[in-house]
Amino acid sequence: KTKMACCGSCLCCQCCCREGETRTPEELTILGEIQGDEDEILPRKDYESLDYDRCINEPYVEILEGMDNQKAKKYEAVRWIMMFAIGVTVGLVGLFVDFFVRLFSKIKFTVVGDSVERCTDKGCLPLSLLELLGFNMTFVFIASVLVLIEPVAAGSGIPEIKSYLNGVKMPGIVRLRTFLCKAAGVLFSVAGGLFVGKEGPMIHSGAIVGAGLPQFQSITFKKIKLDFPYFRSDRDKRDFVSAGAAAGVAAAFGAPIGGTLFSLEEGSSFWNQALTWKVLFCSMSATFTLNFFRSGINFNKWGSFQLPGLLNFGEFKCSDGDKNCHLWTAVDLAFFVLMGVVGGLLGALFNCLNKYLSKYRIKHIHPKAKFIRVLESLLVSMVTTVVIFAASILLGECRDFSSPAAHNTTLSGGEDINSTIRQFFCTNETYNDMATLFFNPQEAAIHQLFHQEGTFSPVTLSVFFLLYFLLACWTYGVSVPSGLFVPSLLCGAAFGRLVANILKVKLGLDIYSGTFALIGAAAFLGGVVRMTISLTVILIESTNEITYGLPIMITLMVAKWTGDFFNKGIYDIHIQLRGVPLLEWETEVEMDRLTASDIMEPNLTYVYPHTRVQSLVSILRTTVYNAFPVVTENRQNERDFMKGNILVSNNIRFKKSSVVSRAGEQRRRCQSMKSYPSSELRNVCDEHNVAVEPAEEGEDLLQQMLERRHAPYPNLNPDQSPSEEWTMEERFRPLTFHGLILRSQLVNLLIRGVCYAENQSSATQPRLSYAEMTEDYPRYPDIHDLDLALLNPRMIVDVAPYMNPCPYTVSPNTHISQVFNLFRTMGLRHLPVVNAVGEIVGIITRHNLTHEVLVAKLHQHSITI
């Protein structure tokens, strides 16, 4: 174990809440025995947990006592206003991203399209390729440089937000600088022609808005700091992040209900039922804000609400006059199930390849200079550009203009879908089906696959699927903001159209190709991300067709079951690659062979209710733990220790006032029993009172029992510093548990000078209000910022008013499933293990409950047995 910290008159043994510490050699040895893959990344211990559980200390109780109905309604009204503000802001962010993506893409495709048409006859196509390379690589370079400024802005951000909602505080993921780099970077990466989407980064951007807007302050712009006393806790912040993430989904897909379910299913490990309605309201605000402005800008019809999200799939309907046409039939369900199986297999393959690529990047690219990441992004951009240009020239088929059906669909930009057909390298009466897919914005390509009949040949669909599959797999993970929804939808839609072509041409079935394209998109996307409830609702809301509910749900379930047989979803894989200690929904059945005592950390760093300043400073400066149990020792001959030592006396008096006396409890029971009319109960009570009369006045039975039980343990003076020479009995002497106090609270007390002199009463200690305790949230001062010259090291701090006196606790014999469910459901950060007589014997944190640690402990437990 880590050696004990000892400095000055430190009052600590070794240690409990080791969230900031690296793994010990013993833990690595245990885990190494069961990890077959040497490159397997274990959960990191430097990720902190969120404090979702309320700290019910005296300042908080004072707030509750002063809270009347009028103040409570005002607080609730402010919360609703914040939800509305978050939704509107996320909608405007989506509008900003969409506007510039369309602007840059239109400029690029117009210039390159004119060049291709001009150079087709003149033979200067390499010049057109250079123009396309210039546009794409410039945009990708800007996006990659923005990620260098804030590395957390890379990727989709969904793994980070899922981790945050699971209770893990990852550095920098909800900062304003991350938001600016994410929102600006994603529009350049999408406009740069990479096979990425803007929907995932929209979810991350929405979460950042939810985290920052209610705070009215920023670390990036430190001068922006308003006196706003509300929502100064991790609990409130996490709730707003949930709302922001849901609003991001709602803005991206026009799916407010799907966004709400996304925050509930994919992210949150613990959910406040009162939050559901607020999150839905926030999602609705984002959807209709974006809808209002996009409809007005694109159609000049303000208030028409025709474009609900950044990505919508258009209207699925049969051609007018075709009475034999049906969107889908019961017979088609069999094909949908098979497509779900194939989609799950393809998704598992995609995730497997991307995992190995990501491991290669972590091992060979990330340790090198940062500009290497920029070069990789430029390489991906160059290869992607050359591939799509060459595929359009060499592999595209020139098809007759009469192939597209008369069924027209209007894109979200206001243009007709037939206007996106490209003639590149073909004669006047034909068009290039491959170029139609590659030389258009991704939304237009999705609409083509969903709504155009007979537009694409089987060879074109096969080549397009293969190229998009490989390049999207390579792209996801490079140092640019990148989403995965749209590439997955395009791959799946091409797969679905290919299946539809085979069924119609080879088998002669009368089917609706758009339905198969949609089911193929759902199958592949479900096989990659492994979402079920929320993705079903998102796709239904995007299609605006409720009849697709059953086939989409069946397809997603089959795709998830198939993919889960081989590996995890793509977001879970990237969470694991980052070493995030994510808690799953539940533990495996075999884990119930373990109990809390098997996984807890028995070495405890603790403080007393009354502790000297020098001891607190020593503990805080020599440890990295984020919470400390507040305890008192169980000693023999406590009255002798109380003589002449005010510190020991105060601690012993605190223990006697806190521990429930069994004799006192018996007297209260008897008083209650005497109120019954039965004379028998009164007689029993009187007889029992005689039997439990304490042998010595003022001394209760619990104290007698504790003294007898712990007589063999040494009686050390609490002013004595811990020592490496302590025996096991000295190190693990019995400690009565009274509560938990956080590092941030202790540092706050020291910086504000909350202490009293040894010759004074603890009542003279200054009192802090709840607002003063939370004023510096979320960036509390560090212990190294403390000026020791301003403090008298012999002063005493009474921590009892500021600790959490009633945290959740478990017994050492509690089974792991119960411990896990309590910890995860209640959103805990620390879970003390307390025995039957009120003594703390260990502490459980998030890292003790990760799958890897549980498997290691189970393996060790089996060896011991």
C-alpha cells in the first residue's frame, strides 16, 4: 500500500478516497492476472466523481429552514427559465453551425463543379482535383488546429458526456473554450469533406451550454462573473448538462422526445423523476427555436415551422395513383430481422477496426508532437478527397435522366432533390450516380438514398458502402470534431438500397425501396452505437412516420443483440480506451460472492471533529484524497485522557453527544410503553429498567461495551503524529464514524480562517453560510494557495458543522449487487462501510466498483477460498 503521510502533528492513518492516485503495484498485479491483453487500458484513478448526493450540513439546513413557499417557487421558476434559455441557446448554436456548413459547402461544390464541367472537355481534371484538395485540406487544417487549442474538442463528445452523466468529472469537457473549438471546428470538418457528421458534436455543445449558462461565469473569460447565487453544486450542474445534451439531440434530429430519452438511456446513471418534464421542455425549446429560424431563412416563411432539425429524412410516401404500393408489410419483417443481423455484424466489425486504429493512435501518434495529429488529419482529408474524386470518374455509372421517379422531395435547404443530381463526366442526357452521392452534402445523399427510385446501380451502392465504411472507420478518432451518426446512416442506407435492388430485380418483389434504405440505416447505426429506446424514437421523429415504429424497433433490437455478442458499442469502446471508470447498469450475478468488506479500502485517512490547523494542512498537502471520515477514537479510561487536554476533551464530548446511548434509548422506549393501557407492558418495562440500570451513574451500556471490546488496543494521544512504526493494532484501532467532510470544504475553512484558540470555546469559531461555502464552485481553491503565515498552527478547527453527518453507509457484509445499486442509483462519490457498533472500517469509491476491479477481486477471492 501507499506509505502513510506524516508531517507535523498529523492525525491520519492511511488512506481512503484515492480518486487522484495511480494504481498500486498490488492492484496492477491482481489485474494483470486476469487481463489477457497486455494493451488493455485499465480505469484511471485520477478521474474524480461528481457529488450528486446533497451534503446535509448545518449551513445547508439553515438554508432549508429559511426557505418558505414563496422562495421555493422563485427557485423553481428560475430553474424553468434556465431550461428555456438553454434550449433557445442550443437551437441558435445549431442554426449557426448549419448556416456556415451550408455556406462553405455551397461555395466549394459550386467552384469545383464548374471546374469539373469545364475541364471534362478540356482535359484539365487534375486542376479540379487540386481545387477540391485545396478546399478540403484548408477546412480540415483549421478544424485540426482548433482541436490543438482544446484537445477535448476532438471526436463526437458523446463518450465524454455519457461519462459525465454517469458521474465522472472529466477535465475540460464542459468548458467554454471546448465549446468554441467544438462548434467552430465541426463546421470546418464537415465542410472539409471528411466522412463525419455534425450531430454528435451538437450533443456535446448542448451539454456545455447546459453546464455553463446557469453558472454565469467562465474559466476562459475570468472577468465574466456575475453574482448569481443559484445552482452552485454538482447536482444542479449535472441536471442542466442532461437537459443540454437532450436539447442537442433535439436540435440535431428534430426529436425532442428522443433527446429526453437519450439523456435517460444513454447517459444518466441516476435520474431525478422531477427532471423529466424540465428536460423535455428544454428539448422542445431547442427544436422550435431552430425550426423557427431555419424555416424563415430557407423558405422566407417566418413562423411556418417546416424544418424541425439539422437532419430530417423527408416524407416517406408512395407515388400518387399507385394503389398497390405499401411502405412495408408483415412479410417484410422477416427481411428486416435479417438486415438487423447483418447490421449488427457490420457494426461489430466497424467497432473492432476502429478500436485497433484508436489503440494505434494512442500508442504511436498521441505521444509524439502535436503537429503529427494535424498531419494525420490532413492525410485522411487528402486520401478521402482523392478517393471520392477517382471513384466518381472511374467507378460511377452514367444513367439516363428518366430513371428518377416523379416523386419529388424538398431538402431542408429549400431546393428540390432532383437538383442535387450530378452530371460529372457524363453526357448531357445522363448523370453520374456515384458523383451524385459523393459531390453533395451528406443530407442530400441521405435523401437520394431514401427517396429516389432506380437512381443507383448495385455496383455503385456496393462501392459506395465499402468506401464509406472504411474511410468513416479511419476518420472517427482523428483530431477533428466529428460525429458518427450521419456516416453510419449513409452506410446503412446504401446497404438497405442494395438489398432493395436485389429483392426487386432478382426476386421480383413489390417493395418500397425507401423503407429498406431506412431499415438498413437503422440496422447499421444500431450495430455501431447499440442504442435502443432513444434511437428508435429519434428515427421515428426524424421520419415523421409512426408506422415505422415496429420495424425500426425490431431491427435495432436484433442489431444490438448481434453486435453485443462480439464487442461493445463504439461509445463504450472509446470510454474504455480513455480509462474512464464507468459504472454499467448492473453487476454480473457471480459478483454477489463478494461483499463490501472484500472491495473496500481499509486504510483510512481521517480527521477528528476538533483538529489542529497544522494537522489539517499536513493531511491536505501530503494526500490527494477528496473526502475524509470524521471520527473519534474508542479509548479506555477516557476520563484520564480528558484531563488537561482541551482538544482530546472536545473530541470525547462530541462522541458522547453523538453516539446514541442504549440506556437512554431504553428509557425512551419505556416512556412510550407506559402510555399503553396494558398493565403487563408497564410491568415488563419496570422489570427491564431494573435489569439495565447502569453500574455507574452517567455511564451508558454502549460505552461499557466499547471499552471492554477494545481494551487490547493501545491508547494513543491524538496529538501524536502517525508513524511508519505503528503496529497493525495501532493502525486499525476502532473509530466511531460521525460523518464525511470534503477536501474542498476543509480548504475553504482554512482559507477563511474558521478556527478557535485552545483556550477558547468552540462556540467562538466563526460561522460560514451556505453561500460562502459554495462561492468558489466549481473551481475551489487549492491547499497550496493557502498562506500559512496567516494561520496559527496550534489553532483548532471544529469541522462538525460543515461535515455531512448522514451519508449513505453500508454494512461490511452487504453483497456487491446491493452496494453497486445504491452507489449508482443515488449518484454517490464515497460510500463508508460501517459495522454494527458504528465504527468505520473502510470506504468504497467508484474505482472499487469498476468491472475490472470487481473481476480482479473475485479472482483473488476465489484463490483465497
